[in-house]
Amino acid sequence: MKLEIIKNGEMECDKGFVTLGRNMGTPIKIPVYCFLVKHEKGNVLIDTGFSKQFETTWGKRLTAFKPILETDIPEYLKDTKIDFIINTHLHLDHADNNEKFPDATIIVQKEELQLAKNPPQYQKFAYADQFQEGNYQVIEGNYDLFGDCKIHIIKTPGHTKGHQSVLLDLGDKKIFIAGDACYTKENLNYSCLPGFFWNADEVMKQYEYIKNLDAEIIFGYQTIAQEQLQSFQKHE
């Protein structure tokens, strides 16, 4: 099984959106990654990132976030058949390109799909104004995609009610793609809430879960160090 990490780009925003109550008012740039997993039974894309049409799809959100596109994910993967998409959740920076992969099965938690279709007022800012239809496979709870424990979807609610992370077993290394269950190591070290969340208590539960994982963590909005990237490339 091979893992490729694709940097979709960055987002400029206030640090308060990442670490609530810490360094608020400080402008920062946070990375946005997508992950291509090539399994013998199919190609899996974990999150699809923001699209090159973000000025249209993001609308009013551009007052708080400025996407900086580095890689147009659909263009980059135009010659790669994507069999499955695993969205950690359906916020725009994680699912804006879903509709560009019409043949893929999109795996999502039942509660997340319900939220994306009809978000409460306090969460509408993060979801698309127009729900993207697609070939959704709805799951509830943890799910082993191919039944071999190599791509294991773990339900990690907190940031959203239906958030999920992905535990990859590359043989001699396990990788936990946290998504927005934990934005950065700073959030984990200081038990610091993200700027957006559904339930604070659930966020903290996921922090404890992540702290006790026997796996290498890829945080949602933390730049992946070069040495960490090199260690992943050894498995390709």
C-alpha cells in the first residue's frame, strides 16, 4: 500500500480560528493536505481540498479565510482513477472538490451527511451553501474499508458531530490522519479548543484518544516536516 501526501495549498486566517484563545489577532497561514492511498483493491483519496473555483464556492467565507491554491487536486489526479473518497468531514476546505470525482464512492458518517444537508445556524459558515450530491456510502461508527485493517476509518466527533479520522497501516508504520479532530500539536499540548467545534467535551475526548495512539500523527493544520515526508516516501 502506498501513501502520497498532496499539498492542496494554504489558508490565511486569524490564529484564533486554529487555537481558540491563544494568539488571537495574529495572521497565519495553515496548510491544507489531501492524501492518496493506493491499495491493491482500489485508490482512496482522503479529503478533496478546496477547489480552484473557491472564490465562487466560498463566497462570504473569504472575509475570514483566504485560500492560496498550490495544487488543483482534480487536475493533479486527472489520470488516476479514484475509487473511494473518505471525507474526514464535509467542510469546504475538505470536500470542495467532491463533485469533481463523480465515479468515486464517498464514505461519510451518517450524522455528517445530515449536517451538511441541513447545518444549524452556528455551523452554516463552514459547510457549502449548496450541498454537493454524490455517490455517498453512509456509515455509522468505525469502519475497516477493505477488511484488512490497512485503511481503518475511526469516528472522532467533536469538531463536527460526524467527524472521522483515518488510521493507515503501512506495515512497519502506522499513520493517523487526524483531520480536524486535532488541528495542531499545540492544540493537543495545551488542551486548546479549535476555533470551530460542535462539542467541546468531545473535542477533548479525541485529544486524549490521539495522545494514547501508537501511531504517527498527521495533524489537520500543521505543516508536515520534511523529515516526516521523507519517512512516508520510503513506503511508496
